[in-house]
Amino acid sequence: MNMNSALLLIGVALLGFAAATDVKQCPKSTARALTADEVTISNCPKSRCILKRNTDASITMKLKPERDFAELTSDIQGIILDVPLPFPGYYGTSACPHIYDESGEHKVGCPLRAGQIYTYKNSFKILPVYPTVSLEIHWGLGDKQGDVACFQVPAKIKA
């Protein structure tokens, strides 16, 4: 193997490692657990997300609803010392404008059909007023009957 091939192989391996975000199932959710291959959050290596104030973080998530969803609402919170705190401007908002086809190229919105694969893409601002603190990010998408997806991931907000 020549040097260029070795460097390319290492680069691809590192890209794949950085692209996946380890997430855990939300404790009260009955939605199918998402795998690291289905969720990508910027600045989130395997162990903990590092969110810097005054920046934007992006998220991409693959969804495969087990039932039809006419609408989707965002349940996005930071959990600090077991106290859930809604992310202002994101909690309780419609997730429909952020739903794309499986490839993530064409915006399709709602409704979502059971068994079809969709891509959810969004970004969120890490506001300068957020405290520098360790927290758990809770990210859920669903309706009053339940979630299509919900995960939690450890994070740290830095100045």
C-alpha cells in the first residue's frame, strides 16, 4: 500500500468515527432506539458533545416511523442535575420544516408515513447566555401519542 492510499484510508476512518454520535434511548420513550449511525451532531465525538457558546451546532437524524405522523413537535431540553430545561426557541416547535427524504436532499415536511425512511436536519444556536455547564441533551420528535425518535447525549457547554 502506498502512502497516499494509507492516508486516504486513515482519513476515511477518522471521518466515519467523527460522523457518528453515540446516543442513548430516552428513559420514557417507546420509540425504537437510534444507533450511532443514525444520529450525527456537530462537535460530538463518541464520549461527549462540546458546545461552544456563540456558535451553531447541527444535527442530522434518520427516522423510520412505526406509524403515521400527521405532525411532529420538537421536545428539545437540557437536563442539568436531573432538572429538564427547555431550549428556548426550539422546545415545542414544529419539526416538520426540518424533514427531508431519505437522502436528505429534498425537503418533504409532514406527514410521515409508517415504514418510510426520512432525514431530520436542523441546527441550533448555543446562546451566549447559556451557562458553562455539563448537561444531558434530550432530543425528542413526536406527537401527543408518542415519539418517532428520542435520544439523550452528554454534553458540555464551553465559553
